[in-house]
Amino acid sequence: MQYEEIIKELESLSNFDDVEGMARFGINPQKVFGVRMPELRRIAKKAGKDHFLADELWKAGFQETMILACMIEDPKMVTEEQMDAWAVDFDTWAVCDQCCMKLFHKTPFAYKKIFEWSMREEEFVKRAAFTLMAIVAVHDKKAPDTDIEQFFPIIIRESTDNRIYIKKAVNWALRQVGKRNINLNRKAIEVAEDILKTDSKSAKWIARDAIRELKTDKIQKRLKNKQEK
């Protein structure tokens, strides 16, 4: 597919009700077509991997074109400079999270960007660090626990950031690390209990919510069964 074809298709699929609904979730309706994910996946499949088309779609600046860019970009062609430039362009949690889920975690720079972006001040750049953290904890099956444990100091350090998209991502990362295996579950709970002592509303919320999930019978049973296999 060519760029013009994709834009025309997005325009034809645009749904005003969905655009209005997205506005309630902090997504700028002026830069949204209102096209749902199943349609975007269909368009991405039809387009195939295309580095140059991905660049065009990203620069268009609409939520859907940016998500499509992440879907059709070739991870092997992504550079650190491109990741940094795209991260700065994040203007909604949806684009941030989809980009990390569909593309960034597949690059060889994922861990490096977690550490770098976690120290950035821009809300969605920092969120990307913790979104990547959560995704890596789930999808990087071969990583030893020591690689994942490196995330704990970052989680502790940034748990006091009370911006909603940061604290939710920090919480997400802590929970996903704690659901990886029984060893990391125990360590994540210990970290959460330490965070709970912090004099910060966001830190206490992150910790309580993580402890609540990580200690559930469902999670404990699943991790113990996984360990025994």
C-alpha cells in the first residue's frame, strides 16, 4: 500500500463517536481518525514491512498513522536516533504504549532505552521506559533474572513521580516483573513493601496495587505451577 491509499482508507473508516470517546481518555481528538485496532492491524498486514512508508506515516502525526508506522516498521532498520526522535513525538499514552509493544521491544536497544528514558522529564518519554520494562518482563523469555532485577532501583527511584501516566506505567512494570516467575515475584513484593514506606501518595498507590495483585492466590498458584514444570 502507498501512503495516500492508507490515508484515504483511514478517512473512510473514521468514526466520530470513537473520536469523542478517545477524548475522554486523554487522546487529542484533533489528531485522531477514530479507527479501531482490528482495522489498523488489517491495514498493517496489507501494507507489510516498509521502513520508508513507516517514516511517512509517523510524520503525518495522527494517532492511527503513528501506530501503523510502529506496526509496519522493520525492527532491524530502527536506529537509536530514530527511537529517541519518535519517543519525543509521543503525545498520548496510546501511541507510546503501542510503539513499545509493536516495535521498540524488538530492537537491540530496548534495555538501553529503559535506563536512559527513565531519567527523562518528558511524561511520555519516561512512560515509554516503564512500558518497555513491562513488555520486556513478559516477552524476553531468555533474559536471566539478573537482567530483570536491574529494573527495581529504577522503579523505586521513579515511584514518587505523581503524574498519572508515569505512576500507572511504574505500577504496570512492577506488576509484570513480579509475575515473571516465583523468584521475581518475591523480590517484587519486597520492593513494593519498601516503596510503601515512602512518603509519597503515588509511591503508596503503586506499592499497594502491586502487592494486592502479586499476592493473590491466582498469581501465586500459577507461578508455583510454572516453577514445578
